[in-house]
Amino acid sequence: MRVLDALLADIRSGALPPGSRLPSEAELCAAHGVARMTARRAVGILRERGLVVTEWGKGSIRTGQTPSDGE
């Protein structure tokens, strides 16, 4: 969950503004020392919450939706 927490922190702080591209799975793995499946799951949770969309050939893009306080 540390990958998810880190991405949520970046979204809240503005380090990942709407329209920006999230780091790739490989970049997340290297930065956080996790397996690719862990990075993929973190991005998947953000996608389920409507915070990112994944576009083929572009990667995962931050939407304009903001996380709720409980996230």
C-alpha cells in the first residue's frame, strides 16, 4: 500500500496535477522496491476511484477528480 499512499500524497500535494502522466509500472517498482503486480494494483485502485484513466500508448493519466478525505 505504500505505492498507493505515495501516489495519493502526490495527487493531494499537486505533484501530480490533473492531466499529468503517472510514473510507469517499472518506474514505480524501482522507486518503491516493489513487484510489478504491486505497482499495477496501486494504479488499478486509483483507476477504480476515478483518480486516473489508463490510455493505451499513453499510460495512466491523472483525472481532475480529487481524493476524498478517507482515501
